[in-house]
Amino acid sequence: NAGVTQTPKFQVLKTGQSMTLQCAQDMNHEYMSWYRQDPGMGLRLIHYSVGAGITDQGEVPNGYNVSRSTTEDFPLRLLSAAPSQTSVYFCASSYSFENTEAFFGQGTRLTVV
Amino acid sequence: QQPVQSPQAVILREGEDAVINCSSSKALYSVHWYRQKHGEAPVFLMILLKGGEQKGHEKISASFNEKKQQSSLYLTASQLSYSGTYFCGTEKKKNRDDKIIFGKGTRLHILP
């Protein structure tokens, strides 16, 4: 099993550009989420999904969109990139919402210039 | 509301013990602990549930005081491999739309 796969690993964007960070899992997990990690701020939840067709906002959702058309995929879209979105982004999945281990992808390091 | 972790950072010598604390201002249903090594993804350590059930790591222990909304992670006889940043994540309720909110992390550095 590949687990949770994120692409790309690194990306540089210009201010105002849009892009999609990809996240796929092959473990048939219901629950998927996106976090951003900034120095000294820990892991902050952007958006999450409890199943295909269902998404909800986390702590810092502004400037990001998500969709969940399949169980496997949970892409994160940056609508108009800003320097404040420079960060490391992690996608995570878990079998269910109920107290199970979350598996993280290897992260995407995004720089907005 | 992010849970609050303390200390922010700690340096130990190999073989010493460490305690990392996590507290919340809200009533909690569960507390999750993860460790992240530099440049890597966070890795699951354990979950502590309201009511006392604990799932996770065989060499690391933790406690969960539901009344005080606090959890502590105990690293005994620390090894070099324990170095990294430890995050606690909290859930306030047991239902389908709940989410895990993480603290800012505690950096642990083990010296030989």
C-alpha cells in the first residue's frame, strides 16, 4: 500500500496564481483532512471531510477550497496564492472519525513569491 | 481553539525522563499524540479516550485527566530516537463532524 500520497513535494508560485495540491489515499479511509504547518504555529486544520461528498471548514479555511468526489482523493485548491500561504501542507486520512490513527502524507512545501 | 502545550522545548540527556503536557479550555472527548522528526510527516503515538481507554505505543505512556481537560505524555529512559517535535491533538465530542485540533508542539532534543 502507498498510504497517503501528496503531490507535488515542492512548488513555487507567483502571487495571484492558482494551483491544486493533490492528496490520494489507498486505505479506504472515510476521514481526510488538510493541515498547514508554519514555524511556531503547529499544525492548523484548513478543511476536512468525513466522507465522499462531505466537506467542512477547519481553523484557517480562507483562501482554500476543497472537494471530495471520491473516497480516495481530497484535493486542496489555492484560488489566488498569497505570500501568507507559504507553508508546508500535510494531508492526513483515518479510517473513521471515531478515534483512530491518522496517517499523514509526506507534505508539500509551497513558496509564494 | 488550539490546545496549549508545555514546555515549548526541552533538552535532555539520553536516559533521562521527560513529561510533555497538553491542556484545553474546553471539555474533551479524546487526546491524540503524534511525533514529527525534522523534515518528515507526523507519526501517530497514541490516543486517550474519555473513560480511560488508551490505544497506542508500547514504550510511551500518557494520562488523560478529563476533569482538568489535560493530558500528559511520559517519555521514560529517553533514547536518541525520541528526538523530534511532539504534538497533541484534541477532539471535543464523539460525533461524525468533529475534528482534531493540534497544539503548537513541544520540541524535544536528546543529547548522547
